[in-house]
Amino acid sequence: IRYPKDPVLNPGGLLRTDWLVGNTYIEFIGMKGIRDYDKKILLKHDLIKSKKLNFIEIEPKDLLSLGEKFKNLKSAF
């Protein structure tokens, strides 16, 4: 699932998210600490802010509390 195009932050529309539930983009940040990966995550954060997208970020430490992470998730279901 691709993020929306942006002339500066995502000109080719190649940035992808892990999941899209309703209108909420969900990213699993599983390789934090790897330089190129971290750069891409920062770029996605800038895109999310500029487009005012609904967004949830999940890290491995969050796996035991997903209910808390998703409590405000409004899906299309």
C-alpha cells in the first residue's frame, strides 16, 4: 500500500506503508537503528505531517499492548 504522492517528499509515489486500515496508515518499525531505514522513517514522518494523515507507529516493544495502540483506530468496517 503506497503513501500519497508528494512533489518533494514522495514524487514517484514509491513510499509504502505496512497496513492501511480505513484511512489510517500503520507502520511496523522493526529495524530501528539502521541508518538507511531510520532515514526512510523520518521521510515518512515528514510526509505524514505534511499530508495530515492518520498514522499509527508500532515498535517491537508495543506488540504486547496492541489493544492500547489501536484503541482509537476507526476503520471502514
